[in-house]
Amino acid sequence: MIEQDSKPFLYVVVCAAGIAAGVGQLIAAAQESGWEVGVIATPVAASGFFDIPAVEERTGRPIRSAWRVPGDPRPFPPPDAVVVAPATFNTINKWAAGTADTLALGTLCEAYGLGVPTVVLPCVADALAAHPAYQESLIRLRGMGVRFGDPYSGEVQPGGGRPEFGWERALELL
């Protein structure tokens, strides 16, 4: 346990997008880079968008998706950095507006006030990304110092495949 305590702690916030099933790639890369990882999922993401038992086994910690009860111990130490991946249209817009109606959003809103470096890998369909509210949210979050990876729409490419999601890019941006 002493060795784990000396490692920086990364919060990974997972939103409800189909590619969330691949979040283990980010966790593995972060652990290989010397991070200890805790996962916070939006309530919808926690309802089946990724393999919760596998992620809990990989991190050695429970997935968090709800507020803890006062008096309960904190299951994670304070974060040294936060990665939001995949970050959805809904989460990005609510976060930029300062809405903290879920643990994931509350964590993101608080991270700004604590000065915690935050990286976002957006996963937003092109039609939603064109919405003016989304564009304004990106401007606000960038103004808050949030770093963004390349947008990922998940659109089918010629030939039928989808592009790879750049999980490891999050670590490069930290």
C-alpha cells in the first residue's frame, strides 16, 4: 500500500457512449505510466456501457456513480488529474453550465475550483457538435484551462469500419 500511496491519482470520468466499453485501454495505459486510477461513471454509463467488474478488478477500487453518504469514508484520494473519456454532448454542456446534478458532474465542477488538470476526449456526433450550445461550452471549458483531444464522432468510415478512439491521447495531454 505504501507504493500505491506514492503514485499520482487519476480520476477517469466515463460517460454513456458506445465506445465506453474500451475504457480499460485508458486505465491500463495510465497504470503503465505510473498512475493509480479511480473511475467515476455517469449514472447512465454505469447502467451497462462498460464492464464494471472488469474495471473494478483492474483498478482495485469500486466504480463510483452516486454521492457517498455523509460519514462514509472517501473511496478515492483527491485527484492529481482528471480525464473525461468518452465525454458526451450532455456532460460537456452541463459541466460548462456549472450543473452538478450527478457525482460525475459535481466532480468535474469541483476539479476546476481545486485547480486539478483536466483532459477531455469528446465523443459527440457531428450533428450534435454543430449545436451552438456545444460550441459555446467548448469555448467556456477551454477558457477554464480544460484540455481537449481531437473530437470523435464515431461515424462509419468508407469500408464500414469506425476510427479508433484515442484513449492514450488523454495521457499525452496531461
